[in-house]
Amino acid sequence: MQLAAIIVSIAITVVAVALFGRATAQIYRFVRLGQPVPAGTRTGDPKQRTITLVKEFLGHTRMNRWGIVGFAHWFVAVGFFSLLLTIVNAFGQLFQADWLIPIIGDWLPYEIFTEFLGLMTVLGIVTLIVIRQLSRPTKAGRKSRFTGSKTGQAYFVEAVILIVGLCIMTLRALEGVQHHVTGWEPGFFASYPLIALLDGLDLSTIQHLTYFVAALKIVTSFTWMITVSLNTNMGVAWHRFLGFPNIWFKRNADGSTALGALQPMSTGGKEIDWEDPAEDAVFGVSQVEQFSWKGILDFSTCTECGRCQSQCPAWNTGKPLSPKLLIMSLRDHAHAKAPYLLAGGGKDMEGNEKATEEQLKDVPASAIAEAERPLIGTAEENGVIDPDVLWSCTTCGACVEQCPVDIEHIDHIVDMRRYQVMIESAFPSEAGTMLKNLEKKGNPWGLAKKARVEWTKEVDFEVPIVGKDVEDLSEYDYLYWVGCAGALEDRAKKTTKAFAELLNIAGVKFAIMGGDEKCTGDSPRRLGNEPLFQQLAQENVAMLNMAFGEDDEDESTKKPKSAKRIVSTCPHCFNTIANEYPQLGGDYEVIHHTQLLQHLIDEGKLVPVTPVDGLITYHDPCYLGRHNKVYTPPREIMSAVPGLRQQEMHRHKERGFCCGAGGARMWMEERIGKRINNERVDEALSLNPDIVSTACPFCLVMLTDSVNGKKNEGKAKESVTVVDVAQLLLESVKAPVEPEPEPESSEEPEPAK
């Protein structure tokens, strides 16, 4: 028994370590197939990146949002690395059953540590197994976050962890018996019941049990290592190792998610100069090797946990997009194509093969066949990603927000969209109208520029216009960026007028642009039309810089003396100007109108006095909430309005559900599955509210359309309204108008007869 255990254990260990080393080298070479990134974008501030990595791993900052799942996973993850010395101990026990690690083997703190983590690893993996079984796809169907995950691989990994954990606790008990533990001791607080059970066995039996369990632990552990080494696309296992570099190399060193701004397009590791792009510049992604190396690392790191899938509005409404399945498809395709790429295979700009037949002669036929697949294509075309998957995304950010290993789904989706739009001109036809209107008129509706200021005629106070009433903004507190929807869409104009009136009441000096401004470019950029975004954004930045004037610098700070402050009622404008215009030289202090309104309430410049009775529920706009972390101000405003009773929808704040308009979906038909806005409104109406509020013109339109449809179907009460929080606040700030007393009759009363 002992000799067999030693031979088998050593043999499998040697094979496993060799294969694991080879697999690690393969993954390294494979990741390097991706394109370089602009210098410093993934390595800047290494100290902060290391701190972020430690925080995310030890704090399980994303996983712990999921309650018991995060708690259980923490012990499994930490136990995997912390209990590595138990492998060393098991090897020693193969040769000498009562062997202990020198110095620390019988040190009480180490014994307690091993007992505790061993026990919690077992309990943790049992918890995760139960959770997976309760939500298995065969039971929960599409609602299971594990739908589409490689279930067999997950079961294998769970079984390995459970067996290894039980072996650790059993070996602890066998150790206790051999070292004459006769009663409960702190060092054996968890394994003592098993010690008591084994105590009656003779020494020879205990020793043979030790050899067997030690060998079982070693064989199980290294069988796992061999399995993952032969399956480099086994994300449920490899994320244990790849998660660390993926988090370290994440977009933002401070740990914030890869949301807000889209990154500038780059080619060959350099940002594209749109005035003079290089002749060999690659626009977007049409082949998997055109993703950056960080993208390739992203794909390989996916844990298949399905948290992104469970939060995705497209997946939740019957559409083909699952962020998890998208990343898995890209990963499996990339790994299958890797031998071809590593041999020098690939296509040039004209689509010709770059490698010779001699270079490709040893490449497996399966890899060459994989290389022939189009990255974007229907099932009939054998495409890796179906176009309907690509165009279902609203860029809401739920996937990026929830991913425990910091995969940047939106960036990859937009990169693929860019190629489809810019090179193939392949995108939903109805979006073409929006693009043409932006090119010709500078707004999605194609209206004349003078229409942008028509709303100012509908308020009873003067609204200063830059270039007409004022030369620049040096004497004003804020530039109010009204935006296309706020100026041109009838429902959104109500928000615009309400907010402007509130600023007027509060005595805030503000001005607006005169109609020459263009769409900020949010929709075309997320659709994939980067050149159009660049054109619109550059014109706006030039106009804004002129409007704010040339400021003298403060000698101490080297910054302009006067702040370039912009307030916007549209989260999409807010996000683009604040986070993306700095890429083009437009640096401004940008806030959302709810932030300014909350500030004015706090300062006492706006005092809600008139009650607004009713139950209200608030819908978080994705580009205000997840993308920019503004959750509190709208809720504080509603709290300040007397009479309102707030109730949150089930999905709110970080887990809020999209209205369906983001990612240029505002301009596309929704033909597959349930409409996203209907799903959201159904959730809102389940609370039987009187008011559904939001803080975004896109959301306002989408929610209003759905509520009106529900009213027509008799599924919503006629009294329910959809409003922006600014409209609510104005209603409360304005004192109720007292009815005019009826005039007294001038006629003399007739004398009584």
C-alpha cells in the first residue's frame, strides 16, 4: 500500500507539473497574440494596482455583493492558496505516517489555521454545490445564471475541492490519533469527532489509512492540474490563476470599473490620429487576434459564473445576448485558433494568407478550420458571434459592474461594432436614419438648429444664450447643456423647462448654447461610428472652449482661475462631456442636474413646501448610476418633497435594470423577445405606484411609451405618471396658487316683503 501510494503520487505529480508548465507557457504566448495597448494604459501606478488587487481578492469586493455566495467563495478561494502546505504534509505522510512539517507542524496557531480553513473550505464548497443545484439550468432554464456554462467542468472542479477538503480534515484526524490526542484540543477543534471515531483502530490500520488518504489528496489535486493543463480554455479552473493579472491590468488602477468613457480607438498600440490615420490602421475588430492582449486575457479569465448574464437586460428579455456566452465564445474560438496563429497564420489587409504552406503544415486541421470562421456571422455563416448578439447590447454596464474578475465586456462589444459599422457598413438599418440626421443636422431627429432654442419661448423668464445675449460664460455660474432630447423631444422638454425654472427660482446664473451645438456623439460612438463621434465632439469642444473663453491660469495651481462648469439633464451628455471630451482636449467640471438640485436644496435656495401625495418608485438611469455612480441625489430630492412615499424596485442602484435605450438602442427597433422597457415598467407597476420617476430623457421616453401602452391595454391605472425628478421638485417648490375670491355682488339686497 505505502509503496504503491508513493509511486502513483510521485508519477502523477511529475506529469502534472510538466503539463502545467507547458500550459502556462501556452497561455502566455497565446495572450501575447493580442494587439499592444497604448503605453502606460495598463501598467500605470503599479503600487495602486497592487493595492487594488489585494483589496479585490481578500475583500472579495464583487463577490460579497451576492451574500452567502461571496462568503462561501471567499473560503474556497483563500483556502486554495492558504492550504498549499497541506500538500507538502501529505507527501511527507506517504513516507512516514506521523510526519509533520518541521517547526510549524505542531505549532498551535498553524494547527488552528489549518483546521479552520480546512473546515470552512468544505462547508464553502458544499454551499456552492447546493446553490448550483438549486439553480441548475434544467430546473430554472434561462433564468439560471449557469445556463450555457460548461456544467461538467464545474462539477469536476467542485468534486475536486470537496474531496481535497475532506482529505485535509481526515488527515488532520489521523494525525491527531497518531499524536495521542485524547480529548478536545484547540488545534483539533473541528477534526476531533473523527479522531474519537478512529481512536479504536490499531496503529497499522491508522498508518495505512494515512497512506491512502494522503495519496488520494495528492492524486486528486494533480489530476485536476493535468485536466486544466490539457484544457487551457477551462475558465472555471484557470480563473484561479488568471484572475490576478486580469485584475492588476484592469483599466483603472484605483479599482473602479471599466465604465463611463469608452477608450479611444488604437491600432498597433497607438491611438488613431483621425486627421491623418496610418495606412495600415485597423479599425475595430474583425478577427480575434485584433483584440488587445488584455482582451485575450479577459476571455481566458471568464469564470462562467453567470453574474453578468443574470443582470443583462437583453438576456432577461429573451434576446440572444448573454455577456457570459459572448466571452466564452470568443475564448473558445481564440483557443481553438491559437495553433494556427502561433504558427504565423493570419490574413493581411486584402484578406490574403500571411503564412506559407510550410509554416502551416503541422497546424491541426481543426485550428485551420477555426481560422476560416468569420468573427461576426450568422449560424448559417458559421460565425462566432451572431450579429443579433452584437446589436442587442444596450451598453448598460451591468455585466462589467458585476464581473468578479473585471472583464471589460462593453469595450469588446463596441470594438466589434466599430468594424461592422466603419468597414462593413453592416448595422441595423433604422440606425442609419439617426446617423444621417447627425451628419446633416447635428441631431438625431434631423431638425433645424433654431429648434434647439424654441423651448425658451415657453418659459416666463429670460434664458441667456451664448453668442446672442452673452459673449462668453465668464460671468455665469453654469452652462446648461440642454442636449438634443432636452431641446427637441416634447416629453424631455418638460424636464428642460422645469429645471431651468428651478435654476431661476434659486438665483443660479446660467446660460445655454445658441443652437450651433451638436449632439455630443454618445449614440454614434456606442453604435461603432467613431469618425462621426470625433467630428461631433471636436466641433463641440471647440465651441465650448470658445464659450468659456481663455482663462488666465492661477500661478499656484496652474489651472484656470474660473471653473468651466457645465450642468446637464441628460446622463448620456453628462457622461460624454465629463469622461470622453477630455480625450479631445475638453476639460470641464460637469455635473448632473440632480446633483445641482440636491445642492440647492441643501443650501436652502430651493425649499419644497407643497406636498406631492402618492407612492413613487425611482428608475436608475444606467449612464447616471452604474457608469457614473450617481445614486443618492435623485433619492434625496424625492425625500425632500413632502407627501411622497418612496419604494424601491427589486432591481435598483448597482443592480438597476436598463430602460432599453442605451448603446444607440434608442434608434433601433426591438424585434426579438420582450421589450426591455416593458420588462422594467412591469417591475415598476408591480408596486402599484402613483408616480414612476427617473432622471434621464431617454429613460423618460422609454418608460412613458411603455406605461401608455399598459394603460391602453388596461394593465396600468390611468392616474400613474412618469416624470423627471426636476418636475416633481418644481411642483413642490412652487407654492399652490390660491383661487381668486369670487367678487362681491354690487347689487343691493332687495328689502324683505
